[in-house]
Amino acid sequence: MRHEGWSIQANERLVLAPGPKIGFEKGILLDTINAFLEGHQPIGKTLRAVLTNASTLEEAIPLLEHTPLASPAYLIVGGLDNGIVITRDRNGVATKSQDTSPFFMGHEPVPPGAAAERVLPHWFLATTNYDPWVTMTNATCESEIAGWTPLKQRECKEYIMAVYADNHSCADFCQLYSDGRAETAKAQMNALGGSDNVTPEGLFHVMSTPDVLNPTTRFTTLMSPASGMYNTTVRVAAATNATSNWAPRSRMQAQDLRFLVRSMVTSIPQL
């Protein structure tokens, strides 16, 4: 088997699930349980299998795009001279955005190829925990909602309660849209001036720039299949000073529930 080397990072992708009476977090949990019952695999077990069996980036991509997963995810994959960001749902490459409701402004169809975007012909891609094709940001979402009439705001809140059994305001749901990390990362990468100027130190600087580095960042990892470089920096200060607001708390609660289900349903071999 010929090994050329490739790297992968899996990031959580929160996709709202309808949960009348039970709430969207339990709705997400039920979707995850149902996926396990249908034979979908945990992300960690899938990545282990693909890393073991795929010797090149091109061999890995179809497996990462089509293997049924228990949870949605962003898969950031690097090769010797190219890379790809794969936005996944449980069945394959994503066909819908994180916000599955038609009420909010950021609900956009997935453009062709946007859920499996190659680095080339770009010289870099920057992605966080938000669908890269959605142009709505947290700030613009909040601004637009602030201009709504009281009637429209009330209808929105009633919709959230009916579909998601949640009493948060519509503005809280704006946290489904970019919080500025990806925009800051793109600006910092463009400031490097091109691929010829990229160094591990430069990339670490980008990853250490607020808001790319935020209070909930736990670690920063740099990987290079071409050079074999691998470095992980644990962000102790960021973890210690983490703030608590609605969106990260909801993500963590949903994530903790999924981890509990995984421990009950399947046993994942240690790497």
C-alpha cells in the first residue's frame, strides 16, 4: 500500500432538530439514537477506519463523504498539495443548512459543491462551526431582527416555542450564524500575502488572534502532511476564562448527551 499522508480534523456541526414538547436538544439526541439504530457509526470510529485504510487524500474523500455518521460534522482534510472541507449530515455530504426552519433569514440552499469544497483553486480555506455557504452573520441577523415589527417578532417567538419547545428569543437563534471567527481568520490569512509566505509560526499567529481564539477554545493543532509536522497547544487560559452564554452552553449540553449515548450504544477502540 502506497502512503502519501493526509490529515483530518473533525469539528462539531450543530443542526437544529424539531422537538415539539421536548426541545431541540432532545430532538437532536433522538436523531442521534435513531442514527445508531440504523447502523451509523460514531465519528471517531469512522475516522479511525478511514485513517487505517485510505493511504491517500483521494482515497479518503469518498469514504469521508458517504460513510453514514451518527452526528453531523465538519471534516477538514489536508493532503500533500490540496485539501477539502466536507460539511456532513448523518447520511452524506450536507444538503441542508444548520438552520432547518424556513423562518430565519440565514436559511439558504446549499450551492453546488459548497458542502465539499477543495482548497484549490483557492490558496486557503477558513472554516469554523458554521456552514461556509451561509452569508448571514450573527451581527447582521441581530440587526435585521431588531428592525422587525412587534407582530413579526411575536410570530417568530411563537414559532420557536411550537417547533423547538424553546422560550429563547429569535435574536438568540442568530447564534446559528457566524460569530466572526471565520471572517477574522480570512482577513489574517490574506494579510500573510499568499501561500509562499505561510509558515507554522504564521499559522499559529492566525489561530491565536481574537476572535479566532475565543474563550471556549480548548486547543490549537497544526498539521502538515507534506512535512510531517504536528503540534498541539492546549489553551489553558482560554479554557479557564471561558464565558458562558446561551449558544455554547446549548452546544455543550447536546454534545454531552450524544457522548452519553455513544458510551451506551457502542464501544470505540482506543487509538
